[in-house]
Amino acid sequence: MNFYAVMAIYKFEMARMWRTLFQSIASPIISTSLYFVVFGTAIGSRIGDIGGVTYGAFIVPGLVMLTLMSESISNASYGIYMPRFAGTIYELLSAPVSSMEAILGYVGAAASKSVILGALILVTARVFVPYNIQHPLWMVGFLMLTAVTFSMFGFIIGIWADGFEKLQVVPLMIVTPLTFLGGSFYSIHMLPPFWQKVTLFNPVVYLISGFRWSFYGVSDVDVRISLGMTLVFLTVCIVLVWWIFRTGHKIKN
Amino acid sequence: MDAIISVKNLSKTYASGQHALKNVSLDIRRGEIFALLGPNGAGKTTLISIICGIVNPGSGIVLADGHDIITEYRKTRSIIGLVPQELTTDVFESVGATMSFSRGLFGKPPDDAYIEKVLRDLSLWDRKDTKIITLSGGMKRRVLIAKALAHEPRILFLDEPTAGVDVELRRDMWNMVRGLRESGVTIILTTHYIEEAEQIADRIGIINHGEIILVEDKHTLKRKLGRRQLKLTLRNPISRIPEGFSEFKLELTPDGMTLVFDFDANAGETGIAGLLKRLDERGVDFSDVNSSESSLEEIFVNLVRNGN
């Protein structure tokens, strides 16, 4: 195990976050806070409780997930895409670093940033909306699992993309709609029966449902199924990344 | 011969169909400075990139210090350093930070004293906290060299390191290369400045169209393939080479003032004495004599031209 390499990549990526503090931390916190103000405090006061939870509190887990997923993808995809774009990836490829070590460094750093951001958003949300966490360990578990899974997914996008536009396509055109339609702002039980069935094909539903369960003990889907689906998605991402490094697909000629 | 790098029957075809390397076999001796010369697109960078792990080989075997670059990549890569052709650096990082990153990436524990030494040797120490984006092209090139040396490699690849570098820096770099060789580092360089290879390299390899045309000791190469000439400046111009000189390989310059005699310096009888005697007998007076030998550049151009 090349421990020094893992640490070098991790520290390098974390340093990038501190260099771009406004973009990495302040900007997502401000935009999420706007959701809390508009949907939680202003509009939410006119909407009834959902499953015994006030609307303002109900949307907290969904909004944390929304930011967590998009930032995990963004951090990890830029982390590996920029060396490819700038050509500095030659150094990683010529170093005695295994694919597992590279993933630990890049994905570990991207997930760490997202977890830090998620924690800060939770603290910020408390300013606008009162909420409680019934299962804090499960909450931390879902937070970390989602951060790692979507960082892995972002890593794959960063390798797949051959331009800045492609980097944005998946987060903006797929992940954000799936998150909005995955129960961030509503319970899927509020949908007509047909759309409830359709929504179950959206993997994000399981992540948000499980995360929300850790807060309030209520969920759209059984928490075990949520956990299982998250682990399945993580496994798919791990297999894909392993294949990419093994074959050198889009990295080596 | 103690080969630190051994390439056997290496071939590479890119997805585009470009046949970049064709059955290349090459041994690099431990502790030597080896210059790999070739025109653009000859396969120099592909060869280096495969040895360093950046490009997947097609077929063939490459050993570095006796270890296979694929199955024992950790061992081989940890002893190889690469200065790439392009100025590719993390421009928002500081000089010191990027060098520490490189050292860690190659599995070495932090060593501030070593990093300071390398940065001082490359006149970068006073820029260690400077962001790379603010440095000139020449200084960025030094940073790339510092990064390549960060993990104390025993084999150093320099892929056209002096391209776009001013004369002073180029001289500094070659002094540094000689110093590295003194410390036991094997250097493999590609360059377009053939006179540099002539000055610095122990052996020369010439590659063209993905094939190694020849590998030879620099002096042997010049002796074998170089032309030596004797030029005689005449007192009075002549319109053609006089009768009685047919056994000598002579040429007359267009102005009729110089006779050029090609000779084999290694032959027991160069023919010079006979020529001078014949000139005297025939009353051809000359005012000056000088001899010259072909430069490595001339040899290189001739070889590549013949290969085309």
C-alpha cells in the first residue's frame, strides 16, 4: 500500500477546496439556505405537516442530500478531469500508485469535502428550521455512504467526460431532476398511485427516504431497502472504476 | 553489459491505427547518458511513455532494473523519473507544494532537506512559495525537473527538456544532468538540439518510423558514419579537376578555388600524402589546407533521409 501517495492525493485535493473556499463551501451553503428560507419558512408555513413532521423540517434531509449528491459529483469529477485536461495526469500514471490508492485519494477527498459541507448545511438549517435527529449514527452512516457513492460516480464522470460540457451534463440533466423528483420536497405517498410506482425506479428516492428516516423515523421506503439500494449503487460504481483503471479506458492510450 | 532498461520486441499501435513502434529492442546501460534522436512522430515519446507507464504497450517486454514494468510496476516506477515534453503543471500550486506532492505520489516520506537541496540546485529555492502560474516558461521547466527528481529516481527521462529554454538555463540544465550522472543516475533524453546530444551523451539511438535505426557509442558513430574531408584552397582557380587524379575522391567547388577530398580516417592509408605529392607533381599550387569531420547532425540527417 502506497500510503504516502494516498495522502499526497488527498492533501492536494483538500488544498484545492481551501483555495476555492467561496465556490466549494460558501456558495452551496448560501443557495441551500435560500431553499430553507423560501420553501421552509415562507411557503412551508402554509403547508401542513407530512407524516407528523412540519414541512420546513421535512425538507431538511432532502436538501442536504441534494447538495451532498451534486457536490460529491462535482468535486470528484473535477478532481480527476482537471489533471486529464491539463495533462498533469502523466504524473499519476507514471507513479507507483494502484487504482485502489488513486480512488482512495481522489474519492476520499471528494467525499470528505461533501461530508464537511453536509454538516455545515445541517448546522445552517438549524438557524431557519427546528428539526431533530432520531438516529444520529444512521444519519452519519447515510451521509457518508451517499458522499462516497456519488463521489465515486463523479469520478467516473470525470474520466468519461472529454469536455467541460459533458462534466455538467450528468449532474444537471440527470442527477438534479432525479433528486427533485426523488422526494426532496414531498413524500412519494402524495403522488397518484401510478407515479408512486414509477418513482420507485428513481434510485435517489431510496437515498432520501433512508436519510429522512434517520431524522424522523418516517420513510417512503423501508430503510433496509434504502440501505441495500445505496450499497448496490456503490458496488456498481466500484466495479466501473476498477474496470476503468484496469483497462486504462480514457486514461491511457 | 549491465542494462538498467531492457526493451525487447516492443510494438505499439494506437486505436487510430498509427503504428507508433515496430518491434523495438533496446538496452540502456546503467549510469550512461543516452540520447534518443528522431524526427517528429518517430516514436520517441511513445517509447518513453510506455517505459514510464503512461501508455499501454502493445506487445513486447520492458524491464527496468530487471523488473517487468507491468507486473512489477511499483518497483519500476519508483526508480524512474520523467520530465515531460509539455509544460504540464498544477499552475495554482506553489513550487514547494507541488514538489512535496510528487515525492508523496512516488511513495517517499517527506524530506524537507532533500527538497531544499533540489530546489537550490535548480535555483528555485527562493520561489518555493510562489504559485507556478506566475513563473516564466523556463522556470516552469525547472519545476518539472524538480518534480521528476522529487523521489530520488535512479533513471531519469528527459523528453525534450530544453525546448523553448534560453541558452543560460540550457547550460545549467546540462550541468545538472552531468551532475546527476556523476551521482549514478542513468539519463535518457530526447532532444531536437543534436549538438547537445553530441556534447552530453555517451551513446546515441536513432529512431524513425517507429524503428530503431541504430544504437551506437557517440564516438564510434561519428567514426563509422561520419565523413572526414580535406579542403585545399588553390592559389589560382581551375575549371575542372586535372587529369591524373582519378584514384582520389575529389570534388571541385563551383568557384574553382577549393578541392575537397573525402577520406577514411580509420584506414591505414588515408591517401592524403599521395594526393599532396600528386598535386605537387602536377603543379597545382594551394595556399591553405584544413580538415573537418561531419557533425552528429549531418550523420542524423543522412540516416533519417536514407530511411525515408
